[in-house]
Amino acid sequence: MKVMEKEVQISALISRTTKQLLERHVRATGVKKGRLVEQALRHHLQALQELPVDVVVHPRLVVTRKSGEAILEQIESGKPTEALRDLMRDGDSGAPRR
């Protein structure tokens, strides 16, 4: 028999975009907000514990103005690699068809 844990309330500030995504998912699925947040937090925290640090890609990257300008300059002046040209020409031919 599974024993229910006592619930506690937390408070967190989230972006407007995240709130809109949460609201949309709740309306579409009927899942309660608290249940969705609990599942998402548990899933995320478990992944952080089990995955090697170097494979975790955070959903938001923060760069300084200087590094952002350097990235933009590389994007604007960069030339595609041969591998990228091959991929764009051939598509993802190795992927299974649906």
C-alpha cells in the first residue's frame, strides 16, 4: 500500500512564457497544476542526479554582451561545414520513415 506524502506549498517566480505553457497544457490535458509541477520537478531532479553533468543542456543560456556579439559575428561570417552541406543536401536519410 502506497502512503500519501504530506503536501507542502512552495512559491516560485516563473516567466510569463512558462506560465502560458503551463496553462495551455493544463487546459489540454485536465491535469491539475500542482500535479504537473510535482511530476516535472521530480523528473527534472531525478535526471540531474542520474545524468553526467556534461550531458545536461540547460534550457536557457546566459551570455555576456561581449560573448553574444562574438557569437553573432561567427554566425554572420561563418561558412557551413562540409558535413552541414551534406546534411542539408541529402536530408536525414538515415532516420526511420514514419
